[in-house]
Amino acid sequence: IKHKRLIHLEILKPFGIKYKEQRSIYIDDESKNKIDKTLKDNGVKDTDTLIGMSPGSRSHLKQWKKQGFIDVISGIIKNPQYKVILIGDVSESGLSKEIASAVNRPGSIIDLTGKPILNELFALIERLNLLLTCDSASLHIASDLGVRVVAIFGPTDPGEYGPRGDKDIVIRKNLKCSPCKKAQCEFGTHECMYSISAEE
């Protein structure tokens, strides 16, 4: 299986454009400074370990259960040096709000979903020590920036869409029907995503 990134980049060959594997996202200093200030304003210290969580996804089928994120975050923030940063686009802000209020630990969980503009989001993801995400745009940004990723996969194929770092981890269930690459679960159970536990 060839990663979709490479398939898309091969389209450039007939135009004489060669591509070598490298970081391709540029982040300007203004965006970096703004994110530094935002994190500091939210009580983040230089010694804190920043763990990003991107609970949303363009398709609800690729989305892990809300309670799973709540349970993982609740376990992580028992260590006071760990700060959880919720990210995603503005359409996912309701989901992040629900997760943050269920965890109810201001200072340990910082909800920045839909707040940074795109280049600031790049700067924010670059600051993370780890990102837990479903198959999402955040995954691909983190992968390009060399940020470690734990990716939860179900209906999509991690061989085609997964993170590409040596230390990245994909969590998925080995089911006969997964990856199905379909827009709807033909069994109506969404088992490939819902059967993944917070402990895993």
C-alpha cells in the first residue's frame, strides 16, 4: 500500500517538479510568538509536557468516542507536569467544550479548538510533545512537523493515511471489516472505533 501523500506528490512529476521527503510546513516567527504568549497566558511553563488531543474528524465514522478522550485525559493530568491542549477546527469546538467540562480541571486542560488561525495552529502543534488524534488534518500536520503521534484508526487504512514517523503509534482493531473505506458502517455498530478502550 502506498501512502496517499506520495500518490498526490507523484502527480507533480509530469510537470518536471521533483519532490524529496522533507518538512514542508513553514511557520513564521509572529505565529510562534503568538502561540508562546497564548500558552503562557494559560499557565503553561517551559517544564510542562504538552499533549495535544484532536478529538474531532471530518467524518463522524473516523471519530473515536467522546468518553474515551475524557478517560485518557483524566488519567494523563494526574501528573501535574502534563498539560492537555485540545485542538481542532471551529466546527469541533462543541465537542472539545463537552470534553473539557467533563474533565473539569482548568489549568490542566486548555481548550484552543478553533482559536488559532492556520499558521498559528502549525506553531501550536509544533510545540506539542505528543498528539493523540483520529484520522484528521491535525495528524498530517503533526506528522509533517515531526511531532510524535498516537493515531486511532477504524474505517480508513493507516497504510494510506496514517502517521509516518518512526516512533508514531497506530491503535486499531484487527477486524475483518476494517478498514472498510466506506462512508457508513454497514453493520451499524461502528465497532472498529467504539471497541477501542481508553486503557489501550
